[in-house]
Amino acid sequence: MPAVLVLNAGSSSIKFALFPVGEGGAPGPATLSGQVDGLGVRAHLKARDAAGAVLEDRDLDLAGSLDAQHREALARLLDWLASHSNGDRVVAAGHRVVHGGERFDAPAVVTPELLEILRTFEPLAPLHQPYNLAAIRAVMAVDPAIVQVACFDTAFHRGQPRLAQLFALPRDLTAEGVRRYGFHGLSYESIAGQLPTAAPDVAAGRVVVAHLGNGASMCAMKAGRSVSSTMGFTAVDGLMMGTRTGALDPGVLLYLMQAKGWDEKRLERLLYRESGLLGVSGLSADMRELLAAGTPEAEEAIDLFCYRAAREVGALSATLEGIDALVFTGGIGEKAAPVRERIARRCAWLGLDFDAAANAAGAAVISTPASRVKALVLHTDEESMIARHTARLALK
């Protein structure tokens, strides 16, 4: 049976999932998933079947540059899949690509020309874009016959109202593409697709979705379409994140350049790798570690994260002229009940009556029946979204 391989490549890891495609052309549930991590240090492959049983858990002996290790890791992965996929053949690969710029408002089949365009967006998403594209090049090198599809995290937001996309900059810069794009679009698309079933009473209404993880953002949706987002030109804007600052007065950067002589590389490191939960806590970017730590610095980092999130709920509700539901998703949003509670309680003024018992029990609805604003916890499934887009474009 033909199958779609979904890849989400980062600087040191490649997450993967295999989706067989039936006669109707739609991918079924993933049969295999896992990741290769430790690229550039000590590469390790771990894979599971659909039931969660571990099928492989071993180190990979890789050498050379990071690009060379990506190529070799994917070659090993494709070989491994061929021998463990029960006859399913990888005929297409779908990739999460963080930035699609103004030009791409939908997934696209990869061509050499497309790759060149996407390479120009690398400075806008330095933690993601170069490695997303490295995985595409690696698959090309290993098996050129595999049709590849780029699925953009920015695409879901391209239909936002013009005012939501503008910065207060000279018009010539706006014309060059310096505007708000928004990210985590595949996650928001997944949630929008689930709402008619999970919460039909609010699916056509005004919904704020909080995608909270190491990367964090929020999206205001009306009738399942993006109206506004906390992220902007790059994936560093908006919410405080694991190691990213989120929104920051640009005057801080001018100060660091002028008073400390910092260059763009040093500023980039500060913005993307040294700030957020890690910077404030001085301990970790991992919310689980901070919740367990109990130190004043860890508590302050968590409180700041929740304060900033609640503030953005208010701002996004204003863009929607009201709010009917707040949805938590992402690694922190789905798993960190204390974080959900701190944010939700700050939103009581909007009409959200929080249900602490339901939240602690991991329920899908964490507001009371009397609450004017519904609060939900939904699992985002970006991989399935990528698989569906890829099958539609690659298996016509």
C-alpha cells in the first residue's frame, strides 16, 4: 500500500510518522512514528507502532556535517521503514515548513525553484527553516522519486484582515513583505477541524486557541478562520516561550547594540536561545522541570508565562469583539494542568467560570456548565494535517 511519510525536522532531531493511504486517497491513522534525535552530538533512533510499543531504540553512528548527518539519518530511516512497514511503500513525504512568506497560502509540491524561494526565509525562522529545508534536500538525495510537499505554518493565517497583518512601518517596507505572518498554522488548522465535532456550539463562533509548548502562540478564530495571531514577521513575537523572548520593546535591542556593542548574532542568540522560561528561571526551558522545582525563580518564570498568555487572550478577544471559547493545545496546553488553571483564572473577567476538578482530571471541557465562555483542552494533530495535504497533492 502507498504511504505518506511526515517529517518535522529541527536542528538536532527529525520527527516522523508513516500514514498508509487507502483506495480513496485519504491517509489512515499513523502505523509507525518516532524520531531521530541527537543529530550533531549522538544520534539516536526511537520508533513505535500504532499501539505505542517500542520497535527500535538504538544509537546511530553518524559522522560529518549536520547536513550530512541529516542525509544519512534519513537514508537509515527510509531503510528501516522499508523493513518494518508491513509492505507499505513511501511514495510521498510531507514536511512541516515554518515560513511560507506572502507567496504561499496553501501547501505546495516541492521543486528546486520552490526550495530556492523558501531558502530566502531562513533568517525569519533561524531555529526551524534551515533544518526543514535540509530534510527536504536529504530526501531528494536519498530517493528523488519520492514526491515531496511543503506544508507551511504561515498558510492558515494568510487570509487575515489586512489590518491584522500590518506593522506601523513605511509603506515601501510593507510592500517588500515586512508584515505579520503568524505561525503554528498547522496546529490551528487541526483544532479548527476538530471543533465542529468537539464543541459544535462554539465552532462557528469566536474562539481563541492557545498553542502552548516550547514554541508558543495564540490565534483568534472566527468560524474556523484565522483573524489575528500573536506571532508576527518571525516566530519570536508574541508569547514568552521556552527560550524565546516573545514580544520585546525594540528599544531594548537598540540599547544592547549601542551600550554593549552586541552584533546581530549575539542579539539572535538572546532572542531565540537564552530567554523565555530558561532566561527568567535560570534553570530550564522545560515547564515540567519548572513546575517541580519550587524555586522563586522558577515560580516567577511560570507566573510570567501565564500572565503574558492571559494578557494575549484579552487582546485577541478584542480583535474578535468578544469570545465564546478558549482552547488549550500543544505540549504545555494539553499536559500542564497548573498552567491552564493560572491562565483560565485570569480570564474570569471575560465570563470564564473555571472548573478546577475537571481540569485536574484531564477533562476535555474545563469550564463549568454555567460558564459564558467555554474552556476546552484539545489534542492538536499537525502530523495528520500534513499527511492529508500531502496525499491530496502528491497522489492525484
